Amino acid sequence: MSETTTHIPDEKVRIGAPSIPGFTEEGENLSPINENDSSPLGGASAKAHSHGGGVGVPDSSRAGRLTSTNVEDFAKLTGREEDWRFTPLKRLKGLHSDELTGAAPKVELSGNDIATLTVVSSDDALNGVAHTPDDRVSANAWKYASQTQVVTIPKNAEGAKASVRITGESLAPAAQHLIIVAEENSEATVILDHVGSAVLAQNVEFDVHANARLTVVSLQAWEDDAVHASSQQALVAQGASFKHIAVSFGGDLVRVNPSARFIGERAEIELYGLYFADAGQHLEHRLFVDHAVANCKSNVLYKGALQGKDAHTVWVGDVLIQKEAVGTDSYEANRNLVLTDGARADSVPNLEIETGLIDGAGHASTTGRFDDEHLFYLMARGIDEKTARRLVVRGFLNEIVQQIGDEALQERLTDTIEEELAATDN
Amino acid sequence: MSTLEIKDLHVSIETEQGEKEILKGVTLTINTGETHAIMGPNGSGKSTLASTIAGHPRYTVTSGSIALDGEDVLEMSVDERAKAGLFLAMQYPVEVPGVTMTNFLRTAKTAIDGEAPKLRTWTKDVKEAMSKLKIDADFAGRNVNEGFSGGEKKRVEILQLELFKPKFAVLDETDSGLDVDALKIVSEGVNRAQDENNMGTLLITHYTRILRYIKPDFVHVFVDGRVAEQGGPELADRLEEEGYDRYLNVKA
């Protein structure tokens, strides 16, 4: 894309536009994550937009966000930006500020030999077809990724399975760029399996051609010390369907931002997520569905469990239904289950609708506790405490696990959930 | 025959004002096959007795004992009590997110029996028990108590009672919030469980109307944490006519 900025449409109908001082669409600005020394409304997020609302007025429309491949276009992060206010910048290990010259994690492809893995240079024309960085870390990754790994699902392929193992072997801040191309009328499941230790800023592009059906599982199974900021953007063509499942349970700080934009009609986007945060872990998912054309359907469901002191999860779901996107059907939901005291779940659904001519649009967010009364009820039926806890968490997360459609991976996740739960018992 | 023996039971709860004694010396013996009704005005300690038998952590036993065939119930954890054959039909059954009824019933049955029920007969048993209690078949796929009405929750409690076959059941105001039809269905379930398993029942209620359907052998009247009077079924009839005023006036 040659454009470096997107444009705000002239007419807007926004739900929940800020009207109370100190509040934005994301609620009251009391985030203690990054220290604020001035009004949260006057931050760089407002000024950085080339055509935003101006100083002091946050441009809360997702359509107005700055996009650029040039990291210098983004102001240095202060932690006050709407986009970063929940993220502990001190724990980003310089992904937002430093030169990302460490060795990128190793990429290996396995599967059933239908998909291919090639390497192209970072100035190859394939780069940026589906992706333009929309935050500073992503742009920094763009700058420092020295090459790009490309996984291609050939035209008309059926039942392609590609497991892409991404192994981090160093904690030197690194950048990585991956592209998944699902050619016309192909059908594939791609697993991005992040393991090992890394400090990684990553861009992943999904170029989903007409009538392709692509399922992606981005699995963050990092070691405890990993830091991972991943911007994953998809372009979904006519008649195609794109299903993305983010699964995060490893790492010290993980921030995955999946976004998907329709460019042809009758297409479908499903974004699912499952996360399990332990003591001290920060797991953040910020997603964006851009209904830029008519007659498309999207569904978003993220479910998370939290346990332990200072376990922190953040979910921000932006769904934008543009003026052109008549006949849209869209729903997004986030559900959290807090298992112990001391954990914190932030959940912010944002729905912007610029046309009334839609089939449906809805959002929901719930954060519930597994409390002593649940435990008492199950135990009063003979079920021991460990089993009771497992029963509830497994049942809660299973809805997402079932979406994966890869038996081996489903089993691995079920085992992981068991391991996470076993950790609570200690 | 099994016996549940409660002796001089004193129970307290923590309140913001400090510890408060709710049960002030309750003595009660129930044998299997017997139905005991515990009646009394609100706040007299009826539900505290029920929760204490089941082992709810909110209630602290300061003295006295509960024994099941000589075994010390107070030493048992909540799940051990259920495995030993005690069942509490709760006044306010909680919704359990993420756990389907089917999964819950099978897990609980396995825990109580110490082995998994045979799949074929179990599925049949569950279906039959549900239909007798007029519980819609699609409840099996729903999460435990999630979105159930008050009456549906009570029926699901009795469903568990029938499936788990305890030695002793404590019914904590199971009749509250039920209309006449639901009350009849629930009562029939309790009577079935009693006939089939020779269960002992501790029926806690504020009102006498459930006693038209479940006939008590003994009636105990609770007032201010103690048994103020006990007798046979005729005592319930008298309460129906006179209410609890007599006991409250004595206290005043």
C-alpha cells in the first residue's frame, strides 16, 4: 500500500462517543499500568494523527488510526496512548524503542506437504499486501525484519495443513515478518506455534484470496521469560472465509493484535481467542474487524481464565462497520473467568456503526469469578476441589478449543489447560 | 439401617459485629426411612443446620457433634460428606458457568459411587428421572442452573437426589418459590427417593403446605437456635392453625 494514512469518513454515527470528561469509549482513564503525568486525553495518541481531532481530543474512531511502515511516523510511546495504556512498557524490553537486531526465531514448516515455505527479501513486492503497521512496535518490526518467510497455500488446495514452528533461542530484541498466502479457492489450517524464549516484535500478514478458506491458530506457548508483540493483519477477499484463533498462555508479556479487513463481499471473518494468565503474566489481545464492504459476516469470541497475583489480561475488540458495509452481520464477545484473588481482567468491546442498513451488530463482555459458592455446590455433590476447579475451567475454555479443528493441537491445549490448573494447586 | 445423630450442636457465623451464635444446642436423631420436618420462623436457625450438616465453610461449629453411623461428620470435608451419603438440596442453588448438566451429573455420580456409572444405563436413568420431574430434555446440554428459573433449579436439585441415592437428604426450603404444580412434582420425587432407597429425610420448611405431599413422622419446631417443641405429624397441623406466635410470645 502506498498510502500511509487512512481516512475518516465525513459522517459518523458512533456508539458510546465520549461525553463525560475523563471518560472515553473505553471507560474511565484510571489505568495504573503506566504512570500518567498529564491528562489522559492530551496524550500523543491524539496528536499523532495527521488528521485527528486535534490536541486534547482523542480520536477514538478506529478508522482514524495512523498506519505507516515508517517507525519515525509514530511518536515515542509514553504509555498514555489509548492503544498502550494497559501495556506495561517497562516490560516490553525495548521492542518499542530499541534497534531490533537480535536473531529472529527459527521458522520451520511441517505438515502434509501442500503448503510451501519460501524466503523473500524485506523489499519484495509481497511485503505489505495485507499489512501496514498501525503501531510503533509493528513499524519497528517492519524496519528491522531483514527477510520475510512466506507460507503459500496453492490454488484449489484441499485439506492443507501447515504447522509453522517458531522457536525463539535468544532474548536479544528481534524482529520478524511472516506472510501466509491462501490462494484462490484453497482450504488450509495453518498453526503458528511460538515456543522457546524470545523478545520479539512480529508482523504476520494473511492474504486470503477469493473463495479461500483459511484457519489460523496463533499459539503463544512461550517460555516464562518471553516478550512478544505480534501484529497480525488479514485481507479477506470475496467469498473467502478467515478463521483466526489466538491462544496465549506462555510468556511474560504477550500482546497479539489480530485484525482483519474485508475487501470483497460475501466473505466471513471469525476471530477466536483463548488465554490463560498466571501470576505476574500480562496477556493482551487487541483485535480489529474492518467491515469495509457490503454483505459480510464476522464473529468474535475470546475467552480467558486468570489465576494468581498480578495476572493481567487485556482484551480490546474494535469492530468498525463502515458506511459502505450495508448488510453486515457482526457480533463480538469477551468472557473472562477469574479463578483467584489478585488477578485483573480488562475487557473493552468497541463497536462503531456508520450505516443503519445492517443485519445485526452486537457486543458483550462478562467477567465472572469462580467463587466459594461454586466450589461448595460442586463439592456438596461429592466432587473434590481439584476436580471441581478443572471442571469449570475446562468447560469454560472448551468452546474455543473446539473451534480449532486439529485433533493433535486440541489435545495439546487440553493438556496445557490441565497443567495450568495443576499450577494453581501448588 | 443408618443413623444421623446430631448432639448439642452449637454453630456460629462471623458477622461484621463479630461472632454470632445461631444454633444454641440442637439435638436430633434421624434414622433411614424416617422423615423429620424442621419448622420454625425465619431466622430460627433451620437453614444454618442444613448448611452445617453439608459443611458450608461459612458456619463454624463451636461445640457438639454430628455423626453418621458413629463416624464424625464434622471431621469430613464437604465432598467426603456427600460420598458418605449426605445430600443437601439447596435453598439457592448456584449457577456454575462452563459445566453442562450432563457432565456435572456424571462427574458427581462417579465421585459419589467411586466408579463411573455404566454409560448406557446411566443415560437412560438420567432421561427417565428428568422426564418424571418434567424437566425438559434440553436441560442436559445446558450449564448447571444457568438461566434456570427458581422452580427449575429446585427440580434439578431433586433430580440429583434421585440419581445420587443418598442415605440422608436435607431439603432446605425446597418448597419456597414453587407453585402448586411444581410443589407436587418435587414432592413426588422426594417420596420416590424415599421409597426406593429407604432414605432418611430432614425437611426444612417455613410453611406446612409441603407436608400435605410429604408426610413427616416427626416434627421439630426451631425457635432461636433451639428445638422449642417436638412431636408427631399432629404438631404440624397445630402450627398450620396457630402459626409460630405461641413460641415467639413465650420468648418475649
